[in-house]
Amino acid sequence: MGFFATALLAVFFAYAAAIALTVESFNCSGSSGTTCNGLVGYVPANATTLSNITTLFAIQNSLNSLLGANNFPLTTAPNQSVSAQQTVRIPFPCICRNGTGYPVNPPVHTVVSGDTMSNIATVVFSGLVTYQQIQAFNNVTDASLILIGQELKIPLPCSCDEVGGERVVHYGYAVESGDTVGGIAQEFNTTEETLLALNGLSSPKNLLANVPLDVPLKACTTMVGNNSLDYPLLVANGTYIFTAGDCVMCSCNAANNWTLQCEPSQAQSTLWTTCPSLQCQGAESLYIGNTTTSSCNRTSCTYAGYNNQTISTTLTSLSTCPVSGNPPAPPASDGNIYVPKFSLQGQSWSFVLMFIHLVLLYLHLT
């Protein structure tokens, strides 16, 4: 083997090792058994349908959950086509175990003729996991020895950790070629420093394409208590979910001051033949999602969680009366944080100009 071939192989194995070390399951350092909503970005290699995606990832509550995670209209049909390389967000329950997040019910891939563990990881599941992770998760001794019909559980990355003291939805973002840490931070309203620290990256240069990045998405605040079966109810901006046995639909929109908006759903309940009462006690005319205004006080009936018997509600009040002597309140923030991009072009020109000045100075002195 020539020197060039040897060097090329060395570079390849070093790159492969770097990817294997970089693509780790997300940290989930909370108490073992802590659960939350997980989210990853799936990028199919070939055209497919929403129905095929729900089957591939064994998505709970099937189509409705997928529609909500992507803010698709509820009228979207299961056979709706998804083009190759189109990102689709996959929702799933996440649980913390031994400092790492895993799906509560991992999707299962049944090995077919021609499958390799590497192909399953990089093509079937679009690089959301590595074959080493699948191998370890399924206690497979030799990754090259898998059998047709063998079932492999897929450990999608997720986390339930707080970020900066706030509960967030951890999103496994599929990094694309040409992406930058600064660009991703700006797109998802976070900071470069947060992304680097959360993903254990010492420099923005360490960002790799086709590797999931842990991106914290701000979630709307709720009145759901920790005794509710859906606690913590984390819903990211621009998405909606069904909860309380599918009797309630909740959506998050930054324009609503990051407050979760819930209302009765029209879906068939998965817990009850008929959904329990969604009426607020003490306000017979109000049901979840209803608001009434009296004078300059606004009262809303808010979703507050559920158990196996009932759905809880609470009344929330907001005064809209003007306060004399005080200046008008500033407009509510939409939660967007501007993160300036690093301008390589400007820096490059500065360097060129400085270099020219040094050359001219050198010629003058000599």
C-alpha cells in the first residue's frame, strides 16, 4: 500500500472516530426516571409519506402527534407526501437513565435483506444515531453479524434537563452541510455559547454535518402541576399537542406572551368514552379556553392537568385597567433573541488590508 493510500485511510478512520465520539446521546442529568417530551429532526433519504414516518418511528397517538410537532393543519391526510431531504420533526416521550436520555418506547427496526447496522443508522434513521449506539443499546457483540428478521431498538437522542434554569424542549437538529453554530443559534433563538456548552463543543469549528445537535427550544409556560400525568407539559413555539387522553389540544405561540393556549379537542379520547367536564368551577359559563371580560378585568378558564378520573381547570385573571401616572407598558416581547452572525468576509478584508500595509512598510524600510 502506497504512502498516499495509507495517509488517506488514516484520515478516514480519524474522521470516523471523530464522528463516533461526537454523536453521543444527549446528556440527561436529572433524576433517573424523569420524563418529558423529546423531539428530533428526521430527514428522509427518499420520498415517503406521513403515514410511513409514523410507522417507522412508532409515534404515540400516531398522526395527530406528528401534525402537532410540525404545526401541520389537522386536516392533513396520512398519505400526505414528504419529499426527500425534507425535515420532519418527530415527537416522542423521553426518559432519563444513567445520565442519558432515551425514548420511553424506542422505535424498532426489523432487519431486512441487504441491511447493515451502518445503513440502518445513517440512511433509514438519517444519522440520528450511530451504528455503535444501536449496537450497544441492543447488546450486539458484532455489528457485522445481524440476521434478517432481527429486531433492533433505536436509541433516539433526547434530554429533559433544564437550560439556564428554564425547562425547554430539547430538539435533535439534523445539522446540514454549510450550517454554522451562529446560524443555528439565530434560527432557534438561542446563543452560540449555549449550543457549544450543551453539546460539549470547544469551538464552532467542531460542528459536523449529518450529526444531531442538541438545540434547546423555548417552551410556553403552563398551569399544569407536578401531580398531573402530563407534567412537565413542554410545548415548543409554533407547535401544538394533544393531552389529557386527547380531550385537550394545547398550542404554543410566542405572540401570546409564551403562555400555553389550551382548548377542547375534537379528537376521540384514548382514556374515556366521553371526555370529563372541561368546565371551570366557580364560572359556570367558562370552559377550557374560554375568556370573559368584565369592566377591565379579563378572566380565563385554563387547563391545569389531569389524572385517570378528571381533568383539572383553574381560573386566571388579568387586569387590563390603565394605571394612572405610569408610562404605557412596552410591547410584549416575542421571545426572539438577535444573535449577530460572525462576518468572515469583513474579517478577511481587514486581514488583507493589514497584510498589504505590512508589505509596503517592509519595502519602504529595505
